[in-house]
Amino acid sequence: MDVRGEALKQVAVDDRLDQVIDDALTALKTRQQKDGHLVFDLEADATIPAEYIFLNHFLDEREPELERKLARYIRSIQQDGGGWPLYHGGAPDISASVKAYFALKLTGDDPDAPHMKKARALIKNLGGAEKTNVFTRYALALFGEVPWRAVPVMPVELMLMPRWFPANMWRFSYWSRTVIAPLLILAALKPRAINPTDTHIRELFIIPPELIRDWQQNPTGRWTGKAFLQLDKILQKLEPHFPAKTRRKAIERALGFFTERLNAEDGLGAIFPAMANSVMAMEALGYPKDHEALVTAKKSIRLLVTDGEGESFVQPCLSPIWDTSLSLHALLESGEAPAGETVKAAGDWLTSKQILDVKGDWALKAPDLRPGGWAFQYNNDHYPDVDDTAVVAMALHRTQDPNYKEAIDRAEEWIIGMQSSNGGWGAFDIDNDDHYLNHIPFADHGALLDPPTEDVSARCLSFLGQLGHDQNHEAVARGVAYLKKLQEDDGCWYGRWGTNYIYGTWSVLAALNAVGEDMTAPYVRKAVEWLKARQNPDGGWGESGDSYYNDKKRDPAPSTPSQTSWALLGLMAAGETEDACVARGIGWLLDHPRTKDGRWEEPWYNAVGFPRVFYLRYHGYSHYFPIWALSRYRVLSRSNDKSVQWGM
């Protein structure tokens, strides 16, 4: 093609780029609420709507029409083989499948219906309901489907243990603390679900539950786990004989812990499992139905329901601050005026949500640190997280609005104060890394703790770099050293909160660029080459939730809008804007189908709550991340300066 032909081709690409960005941007702006925030649905797997149904039948407070909608949703995501996966396209999961089957049976599905027969056969082929995880067995114990010895002993006396004790509440992550505190009360009182329809699922067990003696498994297979298994056997025999006075005191301590953090209509920890456990615990303790705390806690759960005409699902939590801050980055990247109404409204709303007065659980290890973070949800004052805080503060900083300076300064102070001793950052706590606790039988989900991670640490460095700090700053130097140490042999970085190595590698490359690292350094180029090598033949990038399993971490996966956008943002941060692989990725995004509401089509799950256990689909990721990547490409490709000026 001659020079004139190349020029005409570039004009066509530029015109299309402008059109796609403008169309998607217009759709994104229509989602902005009157107060300035944006929020998208957050979807998990079948377990959350199933547990909502369980709660209704535990309490005998059924909602027939809503439960029918939830059942339709659960049936709609059943696989052809009869089971339910943890994420779109994943393998059937025994625990999710048992919960889904039980929920459908509770709502009236005939066990002899074809879809129930297929589910039952699949569950038995996977080993039967006796092979479910600990949290599923707790739910089954509440309904009397398994004896209480089917769950590991977690005595409520744990609430009385001092901080120096090897196992105490403060050594757990935020999500574990909020889920466990009311669960300990349930395990102590052992209430029985009302179960008004007298529904049971004995047909899902290969061995009758009452005949099974060894329920607990060693979650890690190591000698530490074996030791904890022996301890559990001892506690199973001793627990019934614990002093009644001590037990009452421990129950009061657990109650005090979670009622202090009930968080009004946003709920305990602002996450569904903790909310549901708090409601059941208050009911088990005899709270009257009209008790204000109980009524409010139930309302917080109802607010997680996405009501649809044909079907509904239940969100594990709400994501307004995360969605608004990431949308704000996309808006600013696309050229939206920093002083314009759209940006100003989003920035003002975010600023109003900064937590400045409450010292949450994080303060136990940093008592002199001033609050200054943001939570993930609308309100969750005890549990701000550094990831949200860094992303929000970077967005506010990009506007260059002097009215946000104090908010940014407080965020900077708080993030620096939240750095762990190894140089990295966890999501909610400092040095929450007592890894021996992941060997206890209760921790079969492998996510009892909140240790520093590569992606969160990178986000903090991106923020500090955007503020002008380089590797002469102590916190930055320690953070960069932490990331260098954790680079995988093939050049990528792990993504704890987004799927997976593409997310982690983008996050780190953006951070390294922000803090002034030499982007031609060999270890950086190794990451760049890894990203290029992961590009699919169609021009996009994709990675499955399977990548959290070591034997599948490099398996190919279909291209997705979110992961293609992350890869492109990572490559552009590394100075690769003019590389052919970037042009092909941009082309893939331009060609990919979009929905009526402006999002790129993306049924795949793009994030995780707990790797290998609980996956998430952010519905907003396929809207604001493609806008962001396309807009950045437009800016850099039309500029003489190809370097990214922002932290992410």
C-alpha cells in the first residue's frame, strides 16, 4: 500500500475510533445518578441467590414471587451436564451445585424434573454432598441435613482469645471476621431452620450423613494441616463440656463485635454472607421480629437483590465507589472536561464518601494513623480498602481541582501508613499474613487472610507515583522491591483481585511507569514480551478463572473486552503504543459486539473474591475499561509524546 493509501486507512481508523468512544461514552454518562455516582451490577455464582432462598426458609419469611425469579436465574446458569460452575465456562463445582439444587427444591422444583435429575447425577458423580466445602456444610447443618460434627469446631470462645494467641479474630481478614463472628454464635447455639416446606436433600449423599465419621479434610495436605485435624478431633469431644459462663461471655463478645459494625442499611461488612449470618444469629438469640437492628439487617440484604422482569439474582455486595472511580478515569481519559458537570459531580460524590472520622479494624496495627480511605461499597466505615483509596485519589488528582487537595493528602497519608513490613500492601489490613491459619480445617477456601498482593501494591505505587514520588521515596522503593521479588519466572505478575496474570501484569507495568522505572529494563521487557505472547490470534487477550490453578495457569482462553483493555493499557504504559500488537488489540475492541446499553459483550467473569472458590463478574468492566484503553490509544497515537502521564 502506498503512502496515500496508508493515510486514508489511518483516517478511517481514527474516525471509527472517535465514533466508538463517543457512542460508549454517551451510554456511560447516562448511567450517572443524580448525585454523581455510577454503579453497575456485580454478579457471583449460583451460591448467593441460593443462600438468599436458604435464609428465607430458615426464617420462614418466604417471598414466593422473588424466589421464582431467583430460581429462574439459577436454572438459567445450569450447565448442560447438570452442574453449576463458579464462573462462566468453568468446571461444575460440587458446593455450588449442591446449593443450587437445594435452593431449587426449596422453591418447589420437582426432584424428578429433567434438570434436577441431571444435577443429582452430576453431584453424585463428583462424590456426593458429603464432598462440599465447609461453608456449604454449615448451611446444611442449619437445615439438619448433616450433623454438626460435619463442620470443624470453631468455638465461640475464640472471641475471648487475646491478640497474642496464635488463633484469634484479629489475625483473620476483614471478610473473615465479619462472617465468622455471627457464625460462631450459630455454631454455639445450633439453631434449626424452620424449613416450612420440610424440604430435604438426602438423595444427594452417597453415604448417609449420620454414618460418616471423618468429615474434615486437610486443606493444604501439609503436616501443619494434619496437626490441626487432630486438634479438631479433640475439640469435637471437649466443646460440649466448655463452661456455660464462659460460653455466655463469648457469645456476648461476638454479639458486641458484629452489632457495633452492623453498618445500617449497608449491612455487616457490606457483604452478603456476613449480613445473612448476622440475621440468623440475631434470630437465634431471640431478637423480636420488630427489633430495629434485625429489621435493618434484613433490609440491607434485600437491597442486594437485582429485580428483573423474568429473573433476578443477588449481588454479593454493591460496588459504587469502585465503579464510579474507574468510570471517572475513563471519562477523563476520553477527554471529558475536568471542570465539566459530569466529572465534577462524580468527584464531589466520591469526596463525600471518604472516611475521615472512623478508625476501623485496620487501626489495631496502626493506632496513630489518621483515617483517610474509601470503602468499596456505599458505606462501610470500619473497612476502607487501599485499592479503592488509591484509584479514587488518582481520579481526583487527575481533575487538578484544588478543592480535592485535602482529600488526596489524607489518602496519601493513609496509604503510606498501611504499607506492610514486606513492602507490599494488603487490601484492608497491615501484615495480615499468619499463613499457618490457612492450614486449619475451617480454611478450606484458602482465603482466611489478607496478605499483601501484587495488584493492590501496584495500585498504591501508581498513586504515589502520580503524586510525583519516585524510588527515592522510602515507601516507593520498598514497594518496587516487593514487586520485583514476586515477578513470575516467565515475566508476568499474579492478579489477586482481577483475572489474573493479565490484570496483575498491567497493574505492575502501570505502577513502574508511574514511579519512574526504566521501562527498558530487562525485567520490564520480559513482562512486555509475556503480554505480547499472550495475545490471541484474533487480536484480543483472554484468561480464564482456571488460571488460578497451577496446572492450568497458561491455558488459552477466549478474548474478552476487559482483559484486552488491561493488556493494552499495560503495553502502552511500557511505551508500546506503536507496536503492531497494540493496533491489533485496538482493532479487536473496535470490532467486538456491544450491548444495547453501550457495554461490550462479556459473559466471562473478570475478577475474584477468593481464587478457586468465589469468582465475580463486574458488569461495568466491559464498559469503562474499553473506553479507557481506546481513549488512551487515541491520545498517545495522536501525540508526539508516547509516554503515559498518569498512574494507571
